[in-house]
Amino acid sequence: MTSVRPEEIRSGARPAALALRGVAKGFGPRGRRSEVLAGVEFELAPGECVAVLGFSGSGKTTLLSILAGLLPPDAGSVEMDGAPAPPAGPERGVVFQSYALLPWLTVAGNVQLAVDAVHPELGRRARRARTLELVRVVGLEAALEKRPRELSGGMRQRVAVARALALEPRILLLDEPLGAVDALTRSSLQAEFARLFERSHKSVVLVTNDVDEAILLADRIVPLTPGPRATLGASFRVALARPRDRTWLNRDPAFKKLRNEITTHLLELSARRPGRARR
Amino acid sequence: MLDVRQLLRTIGAPVMALALFVALWSAAAARIETSIGALPGPGQVLLAARGLVAEHRAERAREGEFTTRMEVKRRAALAAGEPWRDRQYAGKPTYFDQIATSLATVFTGFLIASLVAVPLGVLCGTSPTVYAALNPLIQLFRPVSPLAWLPIVMILVSALYTSTDPLFEKSFLSSAITVALCSLWPTLVNTALGVASVDPDHLNVARVLRLPWYVRVRKIVIPSSLPWIFTGLRLSLGVGWMVLIAAEMLAQNPGLGKFVWDMFQNGSSETLAQIMVAVFTIGGIGYALDRGMIALQRAVSHDVRAT
Amino acid sequence: MSAYLELFALAKDFDGPQGRTRVVEGFDIALARGEFVCLLGHSGCGKSTVLSMVAGLTGISSGGVVLDGREIDGPGPDRGVVFQSPSLLPWLTALANVRLGVDRVFADRSEAERRAIAAETLERVGLGDALDRRPDELSQGECQRVGIARAFALAPKLLLLDEPFGMLDSLTRMELQEVLLELWSHDRKTALMVTHDVDEALYLSDRIALMTKGPKARIGEIVEVGFPRPRERSAVLEHPDYYQLRERLLDFLEEQDARPEAELVSDAVTGLGGVAA
């Protein structure tokens, strides 16, 4: 992978593909306001895949929405390539946790919506061809004319990915992409995602609560401290060779060490969570 | 074993209830004496219904005769080179004509209401400002009875609709507009609710795609709120049908309402039976309209959970 | 080691539109008093059906379940069940939700005692400061803590846990595993838990029963988990056997998944190495 090391960014050699500077965000009216995020610093190098690992309800989705430009931060700024980020748009493709497929459209229709939006200049046939190509990439050509309710969780997920890829984004933002998928489908989809990311050289931010998923996919794992006022902690570099195979990883001492380190670290974070009277 | 029990419940129970109703009705009818004779029982009502059908057939037959007679005369006149003016058959409307008029009126009113309510609802649902502006007016006018609207509508129609060769009867227009005014609200409120409750993730999809607003409304907002809109339309049609009968009675617009009113003015035991036929007809048509709307609603609804 | 809970030749038929299907067949296992056993298998393999039969919530087609020398017949408070979704009554506080069962089981105790039992159990699951909150004011994880407290407060002979953390995210799941383990170590109730999470099974159980894919699901293999108790997460993760065991379980699951359904019957007959205890 053509990943840029953070040192290069810091030295100013290349600007971060996406960055957050001192971002804070809260919800609710004055007085009963809950501060979800506070003082968030984040940098995504071009071509890098970063996993943000956090508990549910700790502000992961808020963080991703801010990265996508769907939610304005209360304080701080979002930067793309060193300049203030434009409003949400196709250059930042989002795969939503709920998939957000339109239930009244078929698989092809859902993907076509994105293709039509990004390529208004192409003819009908060319756009249709592009749609078919994308559906094929995620292996759903047999379900082309099916509607979301006829698909399994894993298949819906693939449609959502195909739609995100249709935007031809430089940055892919994934919100718990495999959260709603059962365990087995998850592992096969994770492997597929891993291959897809490796091939496409996109910069990826992946928000997840699954340590294994993070290790399998990411170059770097950043834990999100439990909210309120969640913030990003020190990151763990995942220096495991690719392609990463689940079974094979299981025997890799480096994998075991990293997995144990991250797991223990997260459980320590949770034990320090405020308002939790344990024991 | 289980199937038999289920069959008994789904078919047996309603049949039993119906039989009980008819029995109670017959028993009551035999005992109640009104100012215009005994309360008609089920048998008399059935007879009255047959009478209305027979009357309709006879009237149609007369109309057929009249047309053939006119045709003969017209040919004769043409052959003789005399001038000829077409004459309309001027028979009185039968019960079935009244039903047709009522249906035409209710659908016209319903159509007007839908054409106003759906776009307005979409506007209310997408713009909090529009919603804030219109909400007090909606809340104010929604509970107004059709009987209060009707005189205003009738006066306005007389004042503003002064064509010499009117396409519609004034009474028809008054009834239809009153129906529209009363059946507007369920569709308006439901559409606004449906649009306001579009999955925010779906709207985010639109933002990431940078869809222009009209594409967003057409591709995401409308399809997503369609089940809500249809629920509103169904309620509206139900309200419209209820309002119509009252409106027709007062506006003297031909239709089932006028039929009931005329029969009431007639005042004989037989007409009381005919009014009861009208009650059953009104109920039956209302039920059929509702089932039709439910079928439509099913056809457009999508599994919201499966997104 | 004498059996405290014994499931013998347990089978379950379901009548579907395509006729009768045997979901579970010839299911045998015996648990010693104070033992924690996990049933591990794919979703839909029938493991919840087994648990539900032990709980007395689903009828048994053939075979039987004996608990503490008595054959079970219908549900009862001697078996505390924790479901995947805690199904708390939304209009009751956490305390009142736990009290519901406590008041029935400890009807002979005083009001103050019953309140103390419920409050103390909630405290032990880390909700000491949330007694008066209603379910909508609690997170999903906290709701499940109430669900666990509700089962433990009744001091049952047997704990039945049906994927209790299945709907939680993996980090919250780990937290709750700790809560459960700590509560359990307190008086070591015999426990039977259904899960599809390999790490969860390894962290909690003394033995893991691996279930073959349904229909006609049964136990394919039983794995002993010898990590010393009391268990500490990091110590368990660093135990030299941990990843070996983990791989064995994952391999079994993957094999089950790859297996076409026709093969399953013959497989179940020959077994896959381990012998049901």
C-alpha cells in the first residue's frame, strides 16, 4: 500500500487527506447539553486505513458525521488536503451503519442513484454499464433487480458499499459497516473489505467496536475514550503484513500481542468511565 | 382440528353476529310504531331495494324507447328537409343515478383536496418555517363541521361561478368543494408527518450525492413518505364520504343525500324502507372505498425495517 | 462428579409448512454443580431451542431434563433465565423490574428485605446509582445489566443465559462478561449459556459444547477450558493455550459452515472426536 507515514504529514511533506483540529460537538439545549466530543485531533494520511475503536454511544457516529461534513462541529475545524473541507459531497463516500438503502429501489436502482448523481455527463447506457460494473464488483449481479427487504444483512451491506464506491470517493467513511451482520458473514465480508481497500488505494476511516475487525482492516487503530466528552487517544500501529488472513493471524505472535494490548487498554478505559460504580 | 376452529372463528362468528342483528331488528321492527307507519323490518327493506332496482330498469327502458322514438322522428324530419333540434330525455334520476352522482361528487372533492393537500404537506414537512406558519391555520380549520362550510361555499360559488353555460351544476360544485374542505386535513397532516419523518440517513445520502432539491423530493422524500400519504388519503376519502351525504342533503345536490332527504319529506312507511336501503348502500360503498384504499396503500408501502 | 443438571437424548420437532422438522436430536450433556458450560454454534443451529427446553418454555419432543434429581416440567423460578433482549417493563424502574420476581420468590420475607435483595443485586451489576431509572433512561448495556440482576436476584438453582450479550457491541459485551463473571464467582451457580462468540465462551466457561449445524443439531465436540479461576481478562488472553483453543473453536465453526446439510446426519452419528460427557 502507498501509505504515507504520519511523520511525513507532520513535517509538512504532504497534507493529511482528512483532518480534525480541536473538534468539539454537543447536543441538546443549554443547561441540559451533553458534550459528546471534545478536543478531538485526527489525521488521516492519503491511502491510509484508520480504525476508530469505541464503545457504542461514545460518539463514534457523531465523529464520522463530522468527518463526512454532514454535521458541523461546535468548535474546531475539518480539513481536507490542508484546506477547510467543503460541504458533504461525493469525494467523501459514506457507508452508513443502517446502510440507508432506499427500500423502494432495487439493488441496481440504489447504485444507479449514485452513478446518476456523479456522472450526469454520461449517457444513459454508459451510466447503466457503470452501475452493472459496480454491482459486479461487490458480487451481487444475481440480485440486481431485488429490493433491499429481499436481501440478507450481508448483501445489503454490499449494496451500500457499491453505492459508496459509485461516488468514486477519495475518502471512504464507514460507520460500523459490519455491525448489523451476523458473525460468520462478518468474517467473510471483512476479508472482502480488506481486499477491496488494498486494491483501491483509498483513504479509509472505519468506525467500529470490534477489535478483530479493526486489526484485520486498519493500518492504525485509534481508541475513542468513552464519552461524554469523548476524545481520541494514542493510536496503535498495526504492523501486520497484508493480505491478512484470519486463521493465519491467529498464530501470529504480533497479532496476539496487539490484540491483547488493545483489548486490555479498552477495558481499562471503560473501567475509568465516569459515573460507573463498579464493585 | 385447528383449521376447523379457525374457520369457525373467521366465518362462523361474523355470520352469527349478522344473524343476531337481523333477528333483533325484525323483533324491534314489529314493535315500533312511527308516525309514518311501522318500522320496516329486513324483509320490507329487501323489497324496497328490489323496487328501486325495478324502477331503475323501467326508467332505462323508457329512456331507450324515447331515444329510438326520437331517432325515428329525426330521420323523418331530415328526409322531409324540416329543421330538427335534439331533445334530451327528461326522466327523473333513479337510485343508481343518484349513487353515480354521489361517487362523482366525492371523487371530485377528494381530487381537489389531494391536489392541494399533498404539495402543501410536502412543503410543511420539508420547511419548518412553512409548518410553523400554517400549523395554527390547520389547527383552526380542521375541526370545522361541513355544515358550517356549506353555506359559505354555496354563497361563494353563486357569486363567483357565473358562467352562462356551466360545465358543472352549482350544487354539484358546492358539495364537491365542501367535501374537499373537510377531507383536506388528514392528507395534509399525514403528508407533513411522513415527509418530516424521512429517515435522516436517507437525507444524508442525498447530501453526500449533492442531489438538487427537486431530485431529492422526487427520489427520496416522496417515495419514503408514500405510505404516510396514502394513509392520509384513505382517511380523507372516508371523511369525504361522510361529509358528502350531509352536504348533498343541504345543497340539494342530486345524490344519495338528496335521495334520503326527499324520501324523508315524502313520509310513508315505504320511503322509510328506502331510506334504510340508502343507509346500507352508503355503508357498503364507504366500506368498498376503504378496502380499495387499503389495497392501494399496501401496494405502495415498502418494508420500512428492511433498509 | 455427579450430575446436577442432566440433558439426555433431548430432541425437538417443529411443525412447519413443509412438514415436521427435527431441529435438535439426541442432545446429551451433564453439568456438575457449580459448572459453567457454554453451547457454541452458529445462529439458527438450535442452541437456543435446547436452552428454551431446559427453561421449560418450549415443549420437549423426546428425551428429558433432570435438575437436582427432579425432572423438569414447565418453567419455574428455580431456573433464572437471561434473554438476548432483557424485555424490561418500560414503565417500571430498574429496581421495580427486579422486584417483580423477588416479591414472588421471597414472598415470605419482609418488604425491607425484598427491597434490599433487589437493590444489592443491582449494585453488584454496577447500577447502584441507577435504581430509580426507567429502561428508557438506561443504555442497552445497562438494560441487560438489569436483566442479569433480575435473574440472579431470585437465587435460582440454575442460570440459563440465551445469548445475553448478542445485541450489544463487542466492547460493551466484554464489559458485561466481566460483570457476569464476577457475579457468578460469588456463589458459583450452575450455568448454561448459549453464545456464538468464541472469545466469550473461552473467557467464561469450564467446558464448551460445540453444536453441529441444524437440522438434527447435536453436540459435535466438547472442549475443556482449563484457565484458572478467578479469571482476569489479560491473564486469560495471555494464557499459552488461549489462541490454540480459539483456533480449534473457529475451525469447528468454519467446518460446520462449509458442510452441506446432507452430510450433517452422518457426521452427527460418528461424532467429531469428542465424546459427550
